[in-house]
Amino acid sequence: MTHDFDAIVVGSGITGGWAAKELTEAGLKVLMIERGRQIEHQSGYTREMAAPWELPFRGRGDQSNYDRAFPVQRLNRHFNEWTQDHFVNDRENPYSTADGTQFDWFRSYQLGGRSLTWGRQCYRWSDYDFGANKRDGHGTDWPIRYADLAPWYDHVERFIGVSGAAEGLAQLPDGQFQPPMAMNAVEVALRKHIGTHWPERVVTIGRTANLTEAKPDEGRANCQYRSICARGCSFGAYFSTQSSTLPAAMKTGRLTVLTDKVVERIDYDPVTRRVTGVRWVDTKTKQAGQATARMVFLNAGAFNSVHVLLNSASEAMPNGLANSSGVLGTHIMDHPNTVAAAATMPGFEQHTMVGNRPTGVVIPRFRNMDKLDGIGHTRGFSYQGGALQSNWTRGQRQPGLGADNKNAIRSPGEWRMVLVVFADSMPRASNRLTLDRRRTDANGLPLLNIAFAHGKEEHAALAEAHALAVEMLESAGGKVLFGSDQPGHGGTAIHEMGGARMGHDPATSVLNKWSQAHDVRNLFVTDGAQMSSSASQNPSLTYMALTARAVDHAVALARQNSL
Amino acid sequence: MSRILSAGEANRRDFLSGAALLALALGLPAGALAATPAIPAASPRQHQMLAAASQIAIPRTDTPGAADAGVPDFVVLALDHGLEDARRPVTNAPKGMPLRADGSIDHLRWLELALDTAAGGDFLALAAPRQAEALARIDTAAFAAPRDAPPSPWLTIKALIYIGYYTSEAGGSQELRYELVPGQFEPDAPLHPGDRAFSSDWTAIDFG
């Protein structure tokens, strides 16, 4: 059989870009299909450089329109008048939820996907994470360990450019770092204080995919300390598909990109037990289209990759493609998160900072490592946050008028330290995705239905994290303003993952240790859907490493003619 | 094709407007970035009172005041489009609260009534110092109200005056400093009395 392409990559976000780069660089002819619109690097970032006074709503956006068209996306901290075109219109892209589920699904349907809007935090997982399911019996054991992924973490970090500080921590392995960004005076003092009182707790600078050293060979400048990354970065200083993987893949001359095409299903041939290609709907013309390939990489984003698999049910696979186990769609996760504590930090009134650092600080996990010492939970939580000085917005919240008041607000105000906690989300069969059997979207595809709830372990972890955050900040001289032990809605970490989990056993998992479907040898799912547990770290770096590793394996199999 | 931008090209010390910088960065002609929506109508008297209140809240010093910076037009637009939740229907409105047809507060009508009440007559007929005293009474009362009481509409109007001013060119780049492309990060710089904050410190504005 002849094929249109060697490989089809569904999706152009963080992992789709990586799959396309690695596959084309290995010599394969690749088709990348993106459901959203084209956004060109640089010229496509239309409001990147706009001053607030050049926008009708001064950056705040038209809230009446947001209420109508973006009721979910508007809840994203990075959603505003500059970035609104980098998020989906909720009204045009509906999903459904099970009774009792509140799930805020933040999405970016465009070339580059959420690589344009992501938080850029890059943390390796450790064997505390890959061993978690086996250790406490939740979920299914990961078929890989840190040693399997370490060289692929190296590979990815070198290419995307991750700035960070080596700390020698077992729970947060060091990587191939560019020079770290600096901590401000409050953070430096907090690191010292916490390190003195609790040596197992380390305050370190965020490890972020913003370049501190330019990569001129790749057309990427170093970070300009604007911290407006989600508008798009014409300097190419943060990693996105547009700034990094897409130019690399295009350079090979072997990549074809289609935009505005939503993949409806993947075709499966029960005779060869292989997938043969994909079918799509043009979102503008509603015309159907299709292409064939020797292999398919599914990188549509965790939930949408599951959607494609469920919607690709056939006579041979009535419960969904690659779903002989029946677990497809189950065990979805998203980190429970909340502001554990925010405090004013007196004593730094003579200090300020100049420039906007596009990362905060992190306190890596310190619970449930070599001994199980968490209260009511068996996994990890970590804090991300930082110290900042209040600005003019404080004037909105206090009495006062006139010139003296104006002059008082002119200078930076008090320092505040914020600690946001992210905890492990436990893999649960009841948290699952299904196809809505009643409702369809504008492309005629069934809506995705999300059933999700945090459980007692997540609540216990956040309760402990809240208490410890208050204790640490007060001990360091802070005056706590507020804090919480209640997680936000599901989805608010924007780390939704799982649904096509990896595992040893084809009877209880969808993918093998190569992110390859147990049931279908030439089908790979290398985005968040493959995750068997959540860890408490941001997951994107791990998705990228798993993608590069899966491509390497797929290419080797293809060369042996054993795909 | 993409090309690399360097700090030298977009040097922070060469002042460039956002549109000009965009044009430089992209090789495009500088043009309107977005059409300005029509400013909804307020009665001339309401507009005059909003202008007075804005300028009292943030007066002219060595930099322009709020009315000088065009804040009243922004506040009228912002109220109409629901910024600061201005168009949320209210269920616990005190008797006499002027409401729009959708059940949200008519802030401009409220301000007109509140200023006249605080003035004991025609607010606009008062001398400037008396106007400031009248608004100060409203401001003090709004922040002194018990937490379980319905919030004073002044809080929304004041918040929008602040947004309008500090995101205006005068407020953002003269009263405060605006640097779109800092180019570098100084983690620990000395802060002297009177140093101006950066209106482009986006994280502080989100969280501060």
C-alpha cells in the first residue's frame, strides 16, 4: 500500500511540534494537522507590542463580550485584551460536564496550540513520581522509570532552552540548564530563612523555557524581561512551536502543515491491525478530507486526543480505537491548586526590582519521599510563587483622594510573597471522559463530556500545604493576608492529563512504555493523555521528552519494517 | 520567515510607541491596532460630574490629572461594557438605587444623585474645595461600610477611574514609568523615596 505521508501528526502544540520536528529530522515525510487557524511567528502576534492606551478596553477587554463568548477562558489569568485571540471562543467550542462536575477547560485552538499561552515551567519528574502508583496502589504502575527518560530530558532541554539553577535534589532532578534568572531580595531572604529552619525545603528559581542565552542559530533572542509571553514573543525567547520546533521541522523540507482542519477519526484496518490515516472536517467550509500514512502520532492535547480515539470506534473496535482494555477516557487528572498563603513581607522597603521576570520561584516537594510523612495523603505537593511589590492597583482598594494620595501611589508599595500549591492528582477510574451521545458541535462531532472531582487525598494535601505555607511565611517575618486549602475547579491548573494511560498490561492500559498503543502498533499518543500519574510538577517537559523518545522508537521500528 | 530581534533593535532607551515598535519588529506599516468602539451616551451633566469626580480623585500635579487624561470617556465605556462587574444585575439593591434595564446599577445616575446629596444641592455649583469635600465624604463612607452591606457604587467608579488613569498614556508613562521592553532584569535595585513604579509591571498589577 502506498501512503500520502510517512507520518501524520494530529495537533501542533507543544508535543505536536516536537513530534513533527523529530520525525522530519529523521527523514520522514510528515503531515501536521491543526484544527485552529494559522498564526505566523512575529507577524501573527497582532497585539504583542500594544500599549494599554492603544487598546479600547486598556487591556482589560470587553467584559460583556467575555461573558457571552468566553465564560470559561476569561477565568484564565493570562486571558486579557492582548491575548484573547490565543484562546478559544467557548460559545463556538462547547463541551459538557457530568452532574456535579465543574471543570474549566482552557484551550487554544490555533497553530502552536497552548505552546503560545503555556506557563513555561519545566521540571523533570523523579522516581518518586514514576514509582508513585506502584508504591501506594493507586492507578497502574508506570512501565518506565527516570533512567528511561533522563537522556530525552537532556535532549529536549538543550533544544528548547531551560533556564534554572542546579540544586542536586532527588525529587527534582537537575537538567541541562541555561543560566538561572535571579531571585529578588525577598526571595533570597526567604530561601535563606527556610533553608536554615527546614533544610529539606529549598526555595529555588523557577526552571523556565525562557532563554537567558540567545540561540542565534535557531533565530531566538534572549528574554527581554517583559513577562507578556502569552501575547506571543517576536524575540522567540520563550519556547513555542512557532519559535522553535516548527522552524526546525520546516527546515527539513519534509513537513506539510494544514490548519483549520479538525480530525474527526483515525481509520483502522482490522486485517493488518494498523491505522491507515485520518479523516478531517474543514472547520470553515465543512468539507471532509483525508490522508493516509504509515503511522499516526496523536498530539491533540490530552482530552482531545482521547476524543479522537473514542470517536474512532469501528466494528472491529466498538468501544473506541485502541480501547480493548476499556480504560480509554478514564483516570484523567489535573493538579489541585490554590493560593496556599499570601503575606506582606516587611523589611525590604529600600529594595525594588527593574524588569519583569517571566518566572517565579518554586519550593519542590518535600513530603512522602523516603518516608510517608504526609498527613492524609501519600504523594507530593510543591509551591510556586514569588515576591512582588504592589503597584497602582492598591489605590482602588483603599480610601483616599487627591494629590497626596496620588503621590503616595506613585512609588512601588509593600512587598508581598505568594505561594501557590500544586499537589498530585490521584488517578481515579471515576474521573473520565466520554462522548456526549446527545449533543454535537458545529463540525458535527459529539461533544466531549467531562466527569471530574478531587478526592480526599487532594484535599488533605492542600490542607497540609496551606498550614505549612502560613507557618513558613510567618516564621520569615511575613504577615499573612490570606490563604486557602480549597482547590479550584478541575482544569484550573491547565495540567489536564491522562485518559490513555501507559502501563505494562494491555488489559488495563492503552499505551505501552513507548507511548505506542498496545492494540495498534503504528499509533502513538504522546501528549498528556498518556500519563499514568500526575506528579505535582508541571508536566509539559515530560510530555516533550516522552514524545522525542517515542519518535525515536517509531523510526527504529519503521526502519526495521516492523511497524 | 522569522528573523531574530535583539535588544539593540528595540532599545529601551529609544522611545518608541507600541505601534511603532510593532512596525519595526514586523516590518509592517504602523496602523490602527483595533477600532475604538463608540462611547455610549451619558448626559452632559453626568459627564461633567464624572469629570469633576475623576479630577478630584486624581488631580493634576506635575503630571496630568484623570480628567485631563480622558478618563471620563473610558469610565463611561467601561461601565457600559461591564468592566469591574459593572453590568452584573444586583439583587440586594437599596431602595432608590438607580438601575439599568438589565438590573445592573446605573452608576452615572447614582453618582449624579450621590454628589448632589453630599453637596446638599447642586454639586456643580460648589467651589472646587467644597466639591472635593463632598466626594471625600462619599469615599470615606464607601470604605467604612460594613462588609455585609451592599457595596457602594463609588467603589466601582473609583476602580475604573484608577484603571482609566494608570492605563492612559499620561498616567502610565508620565505619572508612572512604562517600559515595554526592559531588556534586562535587575533583581535588587535600591528604591528611593519618590521613585516611580512601572505601569508595565504586569504581574504586580495582576496580583498587587
